[in-house]
Amino acid sequence: MSKSNKKKHKISATEASATQQAAANAKTEITQQVAPETLLSNHQPPQPNYPSYRVKPGERISLAEIDPNQSEDYQTKKDIKKKLKREKKRLATLQERFYAENKRSLLIVLQSMDTGGKDGTIKHVFQGINPQGCRVWSFKMPSQEEASHDFLWRYHQRAPKQGMITIFNRSHYEDVLIVRVKNLVPEEDWRKRYDTINQFEQMLTLDNITVIKFFLHISKDEQKWRLERRLKNMDKRWKFSKNDIQERKYWDEYQAAFEEAINNCSTEYAPWYVIPANKKWYRNLAIARILADTLAAMNPQFPEPELDLDNIIIQ
């Protein structure tokens, strides 16, 4: 090898090493942000004890062993009223700084069984958030255009831009859930998607998009009660679909699909949280605290003004 080629090779190796180190540093930073209790020591021990709901990488959880009625020491909605108000205020304040900073993004994934509370979580946790800085996308059956692309294409189109919080009401995980339960895709294909999803989420995090995923865990009895309530309440009937009854027959199959997706795709950079969600008020408090602490760990800052404003005189 000539001296010139050796020099080029050395530079190339140095550049590759620097790139790898930058990626490692970004990964470490994201990992700390999605485990905010490691940075916010004044909040330890957190209450709700949300780190216990986070599924550790490599951990194998069983949804049947997680109590969806759990609410720690809280007994009623009144017990958490002030705490929830405080967390929502923190969330709104931090989101204002996050939007103004305009350097990073936050992607929130919500998944659950039918009636699990995705819409309710969005409505109650994000009250007071500036709508300019928050978008919600709901994913239904793919259109002909969407189906003609790879399964992640339509989700990548909706990933948040800088300064934005984006909520996926259902998400790319449908492509390892419903397609599995309904046999829409061969098992050989959907099993490969776990690794593809992990790679997709890591790519997002390396582009300064923090990813947090929530599974709203309810019981089969709670789902029955919520469906019956929709039937009895004339103002709720619009939410009811005969398909809800059909889908309920697949309860066990969906539980198995969710469980495996969570076990395969809870990573240090994009964790899954299994949130006890039978008690809606406790669900709201747990998620509001997780999000507020995550933004606090990210520590967004208002940008510096473009000019020296101290001597500005408005005529």
C-alpha cells in the first residue's frame, strides 16, 4: 500500500471511529432521557413508581401476572387530583420550552386492547399542551398507496419534526399484532419485523427523536364493563362497533401478540411501559409523570434572542 493510500486509510478509520463514538454518545444520552429517574435524583423514589412499569431490555414479562388494577397507595380519583394537576402543569411548561428550543422531538406510542383508553389518555394527559407543538396520528387499515410500500413507510411519514411531540394512537406495532392474530401475513414475515422495528426506532433516536411506548393494560372484565357502558350511554354509543364483539373473541391471541411484541421490542433507547389501566385516573397520573420527567431529563432550553434586547426602545 502506498503512503498516500495508507494515509487515506488512516483518515477513513479515524472518521469511522469518530462516527461510532458519536453514535454511542447519542445512544447513551437517549438511554438516560428514557430512564429519567437516573438523572432526576430529587424525584426518587418516584410516585407512581413508574420505573417498575418499564420493561427492561431482555426481560420477559407475562401480562397475566401484571395486575391492571394496581394503583399503589392511591384509592380514589380524589387522592391524585392535585398530583395530576401538578404533573400536567409541569408537562405544559416543559413542552413550551421543548417547542421553542426546536432541536429534538418526542414520539409517544399508545397501544392497548379495544377500550383500553388511548383516546382518554390523549384527552386527559395532554390538556393544556400547546396544540402547535403536538400532533396525534391514528392508524387504521392501510390505504392502497400505503400498502404498496414497506410496512414502516406510513409511520415514518408521520415521525415528529424538531420541536414536536407526536402521539401514535396505534402504531407500527399493528404490523406484528393484528396481522399475526388474523393471519394476514405469514409468520415467517411478521417475526422478522421485530428486528426491523428495533432498527427503525434506533434510527429515530439517532436523529434526536426520543421514543417512549405505553401499553395500557386492562383486564377482560374491565373491557366487558366498558363495552356495556357504551351500549347503555346514548352519548357513548357512537364509539360502539359490532366489530368490538368480534375482536373480543381474540382476547387471548391479542394478549400473546402484545406480550411477545413488548418482550422483543423494549430496548434501552425505546422502552415499553406496561401501565395498569383499569383505573383511568391512575393511568393518567402514571403517564403524565413519566412524560414530564422525561422532558425534564431532556432539559430543553429557550433559545437565546437574536439581538441584544437590553437597549431596544419601542417607539
